Amino acid sequence: MSKKKKKRSGGSAPEKKAPPPPARPPAFLRRLFPPAETEEPSWRWLWPWLGVAFVLRACVGIFGDFLLHPDEIMQYLEPAHKAVFGYGVSYWEHYYGARSFLIPGFVATILWLAKVTGLDHPGFYVYAVKTAFCAVSVLVPWACYRIGRRFFGEEAGRLALIMTCLWPYLIVFAHKPFTEFVATSIFFAAFGFACRPAAERRGGALAVGALLALAAAVRMQYLPIAGLLWLGLALGRGRGWALASIAGGVGMVLAVGAFEALTWDYPYQSYYVNFMANLMIAQNRLAEPAEFYVIRLMVATGMLFPAALYMMGAEFRRCALLATLLAFTLLLHNLQVHKELRFIFVIQPLFLLLIAPGLLRWLGGVRRPELRLGIPGAYAAAFAVIVCFNFYDDRWLHAASSRERGDTFYLREKNNLYGLYLRLHDDESLQGLAHFGDPYFNTPGYYYLHRAVPFYDESALESAVRQTGGRRLRPLVSHVVSRRSLGSFEDFTLQRPDGEYLLYVSETEESVRGLEDLNPYLVGGSMHYEFRRRGITSLPQPPDFPKLLPAPQE
């Protein structure tokens, strides 16, 4: 039997046991998210490249007035104008509270600042808003540098930065206020910050969780990929980080709910009503084919989309999280009835990240200089031809249904309609405006006009034109904007004969009747009936349509 050791005298305190090391996640989880990048300084050309990205995006926004989809004005910019200046056209989404006011609220903040500083001229605030969205969009190339550096190394991060700075669709859509584009910037800001060493601390975890929740709040359809990214981060970083990030996300969700209650009637109203409205609309919409997104991605990227799948083969372990995010986004959006290429905008930076390491590896493995430059050069030339063709006539990629017009000609054949509305703002003789050839949702709206005068679209004046043959227009409006193909108007003189849209001005100085309600709500009774039939009884009753036209006088 072994004898017990006698305790040493002297009354010395027993030694404390060292705390056990923190549990490390399994190896397969650590591969999802590589170890933290070092504290080495960032590339010295990072900020100059981001400056180039911002200038390119701002130039397209300032010099290219094109309409990707009517929602751009009537769902985001026009409501912001009405909130700040008190007049504007409102569609049923903003009557029932079916749209979140996050993006209109951001725009309204810029308009309010312009108002209080005396810069509330559309020639200023229109471009100030575009520039602000361009600044937000620069988060994508910044994040792609951080992500590429973390996953594939410094060289791949630099290549991802350059490609996302110069990628055509990331440039031309940067100034647009759509939820897809803004949510993509916020999502990548969260992803890029998560790659920083600071994000592994508690404060960083709070910020990552809050940003992911904000991206999902801006674009509800991006909630699954935001959750998937959070899961990949949480599994690799342990319980403490996961709980801190959940706290940040919950805090943002509560803040969004409070904002919803402030802007609408109750918390999260727009998300609930929007979900129910989409269910109703989907029943009456024909589904696009299953290959819709794949074909358009191949054309829009100059065949780089299948190249991304090939290039990530040798780096599959390090590409697993990025590839899963891309595939998950494509799968979920393919299940939806309504498909548009802009809905999956978040995919474009993802596949650029997937291409970067494969392209570097291929270039490094080619020994013959003529092949190293010649083959990529030939591919780049083919890519340039395809992309330039898209930018010459891009209506197929971004085709919209019904009468919704999207003028996706970028800088080619610039539409004179927006400049015409800006000039009308400065016309002191403007007392009322009629717009022929387009419904309200295809017009620049009060956001570009910025004059508290009666504003009619073609349907509002249709009965008067039919009854009077144009002779009764003068008591209603002083100016007419019309498509060239619609002909002339009696008692109105053609003032600007150039461009697709023509401007007619009244020949007389007769005063124009005012309009009691400058805020017409375009609410359909059938939509209200469908809401009631599905048990949504908390919505308000739509008002009677304002009588925009007085009864004809004998």
C-alpha cells in the first residue's frame, strides 16, 4: 500500500487550478469560417479603390436618369416626398401600410435636411439622394476585400475588391433605392465586419447580429440567408458569441417594431400586410419558368456564373459557406412565382468572391506567358461584348409585367421626361399638369415636379378629354406633358419639340381650378375586399376616390 504524503506545514495556500481552455468547435465547423485575419495593415490601395468605386457609381446616378422599375419612385421616393413636404401620390401599399418605411424614411431624412437648409430644389435633392445610396453601396467592395482576405488570402481579397469596384451591375444600380440593393450592402457590411478580429469580441458580435437583422428588415426575403450566415458564424465561434449576436439582433428587431408602430398603426404591420398581399397577388400571376434565374445570370455575367462553379472546385472547403449562401439564395427565390433579376442581387458579389481564388490559382499555374495573358484576354473580350450588348438593350433581363415600364437603357438614349419635370418646377406659369401616355406609376411624380399644383395622369383626365375633345383642358391644367405619338391638344402650344416626351403650354392666361386634395390615394376596392375575406379586419376602410375632374358645364 502506498503511504499518503504528509501535508507540508507552514500554512501556505493551496495552488489554484488553471481554468480549462475554452472548448473548440469541431474541425469541420472551423473550416466553414477560417481563423481570424491578422492585424496586418490593410492594402494601401484599399481606400483609393473605394474612392474610384464611389465616383463611378455617382457618375452613373447623376448623368443617367433611367427607370429600372416604377416602384423606384412611387414606393420609395414619392412617399418620402409626401412625408416631408405634405403632398404626393400614394398607392395602396402606403395606404394599408404594406411597405416598410425604412428606405423612404432614409430618403425623407435627406429631404428634411435639404428643406431646413433651404436646398429643397429637386435639381439638388434628387442627386443628393442618389449620391447617398452610392455611398451605401461602396460597403460591398469594402466587405468583399475583407471576406476574400479572410477566406482566400490577401491577393484574392485585392482581386475581389477590384472586381466588385468595377463590376457593371454593381455600378449602374448603386443609386437605386430598391430594398434588394440596400439589403445587399447591409448584408455584406455584416459579413465583412464579421471577418475582422474585432467582430469576435462581445461588442463586435452585437454589431454583426444587429446588421444581419437590419438587412432582413429591409428585405424580408433575405432573412433566410442572413440566418444561414449567422448560423455559420455562431457554430464556429461558440455559445458566448452566439448569445451576444442574438442580443444585437433582438435589439434591432425591437427597434424596427417600434419604428413600424410609429410610422404605421402597430408593430411589424408592413411585414404582415405585405406577406398577405403577396399571397393574393401570386394567385393571379403566371409563374416564370424554373430556369429563369440561371439563364439570366449566365447572360448578365457574360458566362462567369458557370465559371464560378468550376473555379471553386479545388477550393471547395474554403468556398463552402459562400457557395451555400449562393445556392440557398437561388433555390429560395426560384420557389417564388414572381421572379426578377434584381431580387437575387446579393448573388453577384458572392460569385465574384468565388471566382477570385480560382482565377489567381489558374493564372499562377500557367507557365507560358502568352497563355497567361492571351486566354484571360480572350475571355475578357467575350465578356465585354456580352455585357456591352446587355447595356445597349437590357429590356429582356429586367422585363416587367403589365404596363410597368422599365427604361433600362442606362446612359444610352437618355429619357427627356425627368429633365422636363425638373424644368417645370422652375416654370412660374405652372398651375396644373396633365401627363398623357402613362399612368401615375410611370411618371416622375411630385418627387421630380416638387410643385403643389394639381397633377393628373391619363386616366384622371380621360373622361374630360373624351367629352370635350381637349377644349376643356385649360380650366384644369396650364401645361401638358405627352408622348410624341399622341398628337396635339387644342388651345395648347407645343413648346419643346425634342425628345420622346413633348411639352405643351396653354395659349390663354385663364386661371386654373385648384385641387382640394393634392394627395390622391390610389386604392382599389377589390384589394380591400380580398383583405377582409382573409380576415384582416384591422385595416382602415379605403376612402372614396377624390373627384379629380369637375362635372362638365353646359
